[in-house]
Amino acid sequence: MATSAARRTAGAPPAPPSPVLAPPVLLSPDPAAAGTFYAALLGWRQDPATTGPHGRFRLSEEVAAHWVPANARNAAAAWLPAFAVRDACTAVRRVRAAGGTPLPGSPDRAPAFADPVGGRFVLVEPPRGAGCPVWTELFSTDTRAATAFYRSAFGWRGRAIPFEGGSYTVLTSGPGADGLGGIRQLHAAEAATGLRSHWLPYLEVEDVERAVTEALELGATLRTPARNAPGLGRSARLTDPQGAEFAVLGD
């Protein structure tokens, strides 16, 4: 008997090229305050050419991230990863066929979804000159279901590697391709604090310890102290003053 995942895959539209990471999206109850925080921490500036109820942060001339006001429809402050697709309509159909749930209040040109175990993400068509985030990571209450979903929706492959306290799944677009993100199990102790399945963007900095110090001075909260991330560099997890969790990655 076919599994539900297999049935969804059989009914999905033909697979387009696998999505790639795009600049992440910040849900913020106060975009101006968020802009001040990330400008001081990372050197970002708000794009003055932005129109409408959403906008962009830039680093030099490249897009570093997007922002959307958080409200009653799209929940509290949070960072969401963005996956760039060549054909948004086809990608939306595949995500729905794989079991993704549309999130209310997201703009048509950047539709947001939740995977079957709650990880939220955004689909975008890649703009010219977009900057590239360095990594993104899904903390999931069910890594097997999450891996199956992203394989069905995007054609991504999962490669398990050893990780302290369990295994870690590196996501790639196919055999021999570089990793574009990872999935790890949300531990019971983490879930007990109220954490649910969520994606965590990694923002590049030159010096992780210095970035952590500056973030704390700007009102951020440290969630995980700086540590070595095998194969990536040195990282630390923080929450910005409005409650959006992110990680910094560098030397």
C-alpha cells in the first residue's frame, strides 16, 4: 500500500529545479526599531525605495533580508527562511500537494507556508543582485516527516551526519551538491520551554564573539553561547529585542 507521502508525491506537479536559499524574511511588530537594531549590529540599512507594507534591508548594494510587519494574522516577531524558486505557481502547487499549509496574511508575491510539523518558510522568485544567506536550519519535532516533506515539495535530498545528542540531516539539491541547510531534532528539554518547529537563519559576521557582545548591548538575548559549528565555522544563537530568534556565523 502506498504511503501518504508517496501518494502526495504521485499527485504533485513535475519537479522544477530545486529552490535555493534567498535573503530571509523578518516578521516584525516594529520594523523601524528592527532596522535600528540590525543596522547597529550588522551594518544593514533599510531600502529607501521600498513601497507598501513591507520592505528590504540592504548591505552595501545587495539585499540582506526582507521585512513584513507582524500582526494578529502572522503571529509574533520571527525570522523565516526564504526559498527562491523559478516558477512560484508550480512551487506553490507542489508545496500544497506535499502537505504544506498556507499561512494567512502573506503577500501573493511571497507566499508563506508551514510544513506538516510546523516549520514556517516563504517562497520567492529570486530578484537580481540578491545577497545569499550562509545557512538556515530547521529545528523540528519530527525530522523524518520534515525531511520527507521537503524532498516531496522541493526535490531536496537529506544526508544524515553524526551530531552530538543524535543525528543531523544536511539538505542538498542533489548528489554532490553543496548543503543549503540542515534539519535537527527539537529536543524534549527545548520543547518543554515552549519551542515549536521553526527555521533559524544564520547571518554572517566577521567576529562572532564581538557580534554577540554588541547584540547584547543593543538589547538582544543570548540563547546559545558562541561555539564551533562543524563544517560551518563559529556560531551563536540570539533573540532580537522584539523576540525574533536568529544565529550569527563567522570566525
